[in-house]
Amino acid sequence: MKFDIENALSRPEALEAIISRWTPQRETETVPIERSLGRVLAQDCHAQHSLPVHRTSAVDGIAVRSSDFEEGAPNTALWKRGEDFAQADTGDDFPDEFDSVIAIENVTLNESGGLTLPAAYEFKKESGIKRAGSFMQEGELLSRAGDTLTPKLMAILAAGGWSSVPVICKPKIAYIPTGNELVSVGTAPSRGQNIQTNSVMLRACFEQLGAEMIEFGIVPDVREQLGAAIDEALSKADIVIVNGGSSRGSEDYNSELLKERATYFSHGIKAVPGRPIGLAIVNGKPAINVPGPMIAAALAQDWLISGLIRAFYGQTAAPRVKRPAVLDAPLGGRPSFEHLARLVAREIDGVLHAAPAPNGCTLAQNIREVNAFAAVPAGVKLEAGQTVEIELLDTVNWA
């Protein structure tokens, strides 16, 4: 399909065009709390009880009566366990007649059964106590609808009485790889063939974001077969991704096929790499034609498909870590296109430097070495030596 720069959208416009026309059909399910990692809550969850239920000891020590200390330090040498004091380790309950806890490091237990306190010890009433409800109050909000469950949130919910939690069912994303040249992973490619690996990358990305892939087999560049695969995918999934056949090749049918079925359609993004993206709403669902090259597909996943997954859940993206860096090579300069620059960043003498992967590097080198990103606006050229703000893609050891 011919690229029309006049009607192409920016990245924010493209994402908004789809989200504003889409009403996700969400369903919910209940899952055991220990299997809820990464799931998205379907409702607010409140504490079903207070913790601790009754006051407990905040330290390892002995529980005493504050009334025994009203006139100064008593003679504790003849005290008896169970009558004058009680053992009270951290988190322990103890008899109600005692109302304070002295830390064990301030206590010397005598052979006679009594105890000795330091001469300089200053007793404080109700010290060493964790009050009822100090950990959580009954009815307290523990986690909100739309929160992604982390290990800590799972533990808090479990403590609050939630042995299972209501979550939004994962969105299903149909992935259709297309192209006569593609062969499956595990196949030794012959001349003119390429291994279909985007499914490996995208499946992992979807899983990280809480989505589920429905993977189709490789579909050749045959119009009727492509159309049938798209129709089947639309019947099974919440979002459809057609990979490949998005540009102006003689067998690039996919965006045309989406346009024929769409109530909304737009072709082209004012950003490179990955400009020939097809955007459609078909049967009320997003259907996206993503370019075939791995880097272009990865960039589309990063800003577009991930944005759709978050929209399905009603979430927004957490901002990446940003740092100023000195450019070691120029960037941008495309008059009509935003430049999505993948960068190699490293610290030199305490200063962060960044540059594109070197010319001539292999795709494998590019994927391995790139650890930062910058979006350079259309028409802007950044010169070597400039300090710019870059986004860090992964946790990096900058030493």
C-alpha cells in the first residue's frame, strides 16, 4: 500500500485514534492469590480484618505492668515469670494484665528466676507494643482496581484475608506471521528464506504485559489465505496483529485486507523505523498491520501494541528512567519523520555517552548492544557533542 505522508499520523495520534474508537470487552475471573503475580485486579480490595487483631509485642523481650514502675524502678530480683512478667517475643500475644514490653537486651535473667534491669534504664509506659490494627485496619484499601499484582501486593492481600482475588481476564492477541520467505523456528534456512522469530519476541513481550498470544502458523502471501486468517483471528481474539506485508511490495496485501473490513483505517506513521503500519478497527477490535523486520516490529510493540494492552486494562505506562547523555554521533534530521533512535549508552570517566549502533553491525549485535532510546522530533538534528535526555531500556551496570 502506498505511503501517504500527508495523511500519516504521529505516534500519539495513532494510539489515540485506535483507543478512542475501541471499547474493550473485559471479563473477570478469580485466581488463587499465590498464582496472581502479574495479574490485574478487577476491583478494589479492602482488608477483611485488622492486624494484629490484638496488640502484640514489637520486640523480643518481657511483658510487664506499667503500674509496677509508677514509683520508679521496682526490685525485680525476686520477680516470678508468669506472675510479675511474661515472655513476649516479636509478634507474640501475651496476657492482658501486662501492658508494656522491655526489650530483652535490657534484661538480665537471674538463676533464681528473677531479673535485673540496668541502673540507667528508663521505663516508658506501653513501650515495645505493636497496637491492634497497626499493620492494617479492617476495611482499609489494600490495592486498587487496575493495579498489577506484585509480590509485595500479593502478600498484603493475603494478610488482609484474600486467599483468592478477582482479576481481569488476560486480553487475547492473535498473531499472524505472513510471507512466502518465512520458515519456522528450528528450521535451517535455505537461500531466500528467513526464520520467523517475531512470534518469540512478541509472545514474551505480551506475557510481560499480561496478555496472551494466539499464534497462527505462517501464512503465505496469497490474498485469499491471508483474508481467511484475518477473519479467523478476529473471531478469536481481542486484538489482531498481522506481521509483514504492510508496505508497497507486489505481494503486500495485509493493510488492504484490513482496510476492506474496517470501520476505521489509517496507513502510515510519521516515525522511522516502522513507518508503514496499518491501523484498523474491525468488528469493534483493533487490527494492526506491523512491518516484518524485527527492529520495526519491536518498536511497534514498544509504543503501539503495549499501549493497546494497557488501554485494555485501563492502565497508563510507567515512565522509563531518563538520564542526560553526551551524543558521540549525530541523530535525526529527517524532515517529515520522527526518528526512533536505538542507542548504545556507556559511562566514560563518570559521564554517560550514547551513540547509535555502529554502521555495519549485525542485527544480533544491534539487539545485544542497544540499551537506550531517544525519540528525535521530525526535522530536528542533534549534533555530536550535544547533551540530550535518553531513556534507559533495561537495567544496566554502568560501572
